[in-house]
Amino acid sequence: MLIRYGDGRTKYGPGVSIELAGEEVATAIAAWLVAQGVHVSGPRTISVNGELCREGRIYVDPSGFVIAGGEKLDGCGPDGNGFDPDVERNSISSS
């Protein structure tokens, strides 16, 4: 999983991008099922739109934020004041 400031170029900020490998998407779906009270035992295949999922992406709007590993990434950008093309985009890599 890679969490970084997005590529949005609005005056409100870049947003935040969360990129997931296919296995991470499947794990997220399985965790959602458990949260809904659905427990599956044994081998299973999780597909998205009829195919095995190879990757996924979540985009968080500039009005939102992400907290990962105790670090906050504000959708408005690193300084919280909107898009600044001269500010390096931070990223958080997580396993």
C-alpha cells in the first residue's frame, strides 16, 4: 500500500491517493464482510467486476484527510492551504 498526496491540481489541494495491490483489495473486501457479520472459512476467490483484482486506488478529495502510521495527510496538501506546485509530495509506504 502506498499513501501519498494525489495528482489533483485544484486550487483546494491535491487530495490524497491510496494505492493497493490486488491482494490488499481482496483483504479489504474480506475484512468488510467480517464487519458485516459474514465469516468465510476455507479457500475462496475474490473478484472485482468479474475478474481477479490486480490493483486498486482510493482518491480522497481535498476536503478530506488520511491518517496512517500516526501521520496525517490533509487533502488540501502538506501546508493545508491548497495546491502548491513547489512543495514536494509526501508519501507513506505501508505493508
